[in-house]
Amino acid sequence: MNPSNKLSRFNIATLALGLVFLYLPIVILVIYSFNASRLVTVWGGWSLRWYIELFNDQAMIDAAWMSVRVAVASASLATVLGTLAAVALSRGANFTGRTLFSGMLYAPLVMPEVITGLSLLLLFVALGTERGFWTVTIAHTTLTMCFVAIVVQARLGSIDRSLEEAAMDLGCNPARAFLSVTLPLIVPSIAAGWMLAFTLSLDDLVIASFTTGPGSATLPIRIYSEVRLGVKPEINAISTLVIALVAVVIVLASLAAKLSDVKAESGAPI
């Protein structure tokens, strides 16, 4: 190994401190979710008491179920729309309005969430739409679609266009060539985009707080309302379960990205 590539003690110490700063609070939260004491700052031994209490808290379970439903629906819609937008930008050459289209597509990346949430709220009020599951889903689709488009467009940019051209030379029309050649190659990136959109939707508080209605509070809204009155042990339990769910999604997304890289190197469809 080149000595210049070795990590110095300072770099190792900096990396260690950064990881501790980021993950120590999460580790503490997970440990205290198994605390038997009612006081969240006092250790009272190991127990599953608060997980049992959590599953008896119907309001929290309903909020969690609402978040999962919204995340699945919005991630699915965002994946379809984001993939179509990525294909249009990658395969559409310099069509009229391309700059405006891409600017509007990627605007949520830099737009403050409070502005996006307020804008959507005013839109739903102007349309006379009753706020609830579908308004939150539409809002989260608007937020996450650009992330899916970025992931899929990056994958499309790395695919050899000659594969599609060869398919069309063999008699496929452009649509058939895309479905038979390109789509199998970008499936891992589409899956990764869906998982990213799912995680972002599950985490969102600001936009959901503007677009939700009575009886449709998501889990972040429920947790925030509970924490304002003091941290209950059940909050640690539900947070630990969310961390576990997000960790599973991240692992699956990493596997999908790795699979995408392998297919890109081999040049073979799935």
C-alpha cells in the first residue's frame, strides 16, 4: 500500500469522533428503549415493558400505520413519475422547455420544506380539497420524485446507448428497445430510488404538518406532539423500531446499488 494512502492518527481520531457524534445518541436511544424504569433518564434494568405498552397505544399504532401507507403510496408514485422524468431528460435530447422542466423537477431539492408545505396547503385550500391521506401522499410525492429522478438519471447516463441502437437495428421500435434492454438494466436503480423515497416520506414532519388533516396524523407528527409534553419511554421504543426499519431499507438499497454496479460492469441485463 502506498504510504500516502494510509490514514494518519489525526484522521482516524477525527473519523472516530465524527462517528461517535453521529451514532452515540442513536445507540443510547436504542438501549434506553429496553429500560424498565418509567423515567427515561434513569436506568432500571432490561425490560420489554415499553414495547408492550407501545403495542397497546392505539393512537401511536394508527399514526405508524398511516406513515407506512403514505410512504408506500408516495414512493410508488414518485418512482413512476421520477423514472419517466429521468428517461425524458436522458433520452429526450434538447427538447423545447428542457431547462424549465429540469428546473421545476429539481426545485424541491433546494426549496425549504416550509415553503413547499405552505404552497401545497394553499393549493389544497384553493381547490377545496379535504386534507388527509391523499393530500399528504401527493405532497410527499412532490418532495421525493426529484430524488428518484436523480438516481435513475445517473444510471441511465452510465448505460451504453449502443445496446439500444443494436436492439433497434434488429427490429425493435424505441419503446420495445427500452423495455427489453434499458429497463432491466435500470431496475436496481429504480428499486434504490423507491427505497430512498420511502425513507424520506417516513421521516418527513414539516410538509406533512401542513398537508395533514384530522385523523390522518403521521408518526413524526405524533411523536413531535408527544415529545412537547415530555419524552415517554414508548417514544424510545417506536423510534428504535423506525431505526430498524430504515436500516433494513438502507441495506436493501445498498444491495440494489451494488447489483446495479455489477450489471453495469458486465454489460448484461438482469
